[in-house]
Amino acid sequence: MGSKAAFIVGAGLGYLLGTKAGREQVEKVRGWTQDAWSDPRVQAQVTDLSSKATEFAKTEGAALKDRVAEFAKSEGSTFKEKLAGTVEYVVDSRESGPGTN
């Protein structure tokens, strides 16, 4: 089934990109999308959603920062122990030289 789908997609792309009629269809669709994107109603929605996303990122970003800080405080000693063990391992392996592990 996958090879049939790949063949159909390939044939469609070949038509669109390889023939004059296909390229004309691509240009027609491209014009429609540009017209739709330039529509003031679409741009109003884009602006509105952009401002909402910015506000959400500001408010939730601060909350996320606080949650990460709390987690770091609660797990800090465990993390430090793991990190120290890792650093000791790296230092030990460097001191013992290459190929002696």
C-alpha cells in the first residue's frame, strides 16, 4: 500500500512540476494563497492570535521559570551528586590514559 501511495504522490508531483499545465495550476494556487493571506480579515486574525500567543508566553513563561526553579531546589542535591559522580568518572578516565579503561 505504501508503494502505491508513493507512486501516486510522485506522479502528481511530476505532473505539477513537469508540465506546462501543471505549472499553471501551481501558479493559480499560489495566487489564491497570496490573495487569501493578504485579505484584511486574515491579517486581523493573525495579529490577534500573535498578540494572544505573546501574552500567553509572557504569563506562562514566568510560571514555567518558577516551576523549574522549584524543581531545581528540590532535586538540586541529587543532581549535584550525580554530576559530581560524572565529573569524577571523566577525570578518572582521563588520568588513567587512553585505552586503559
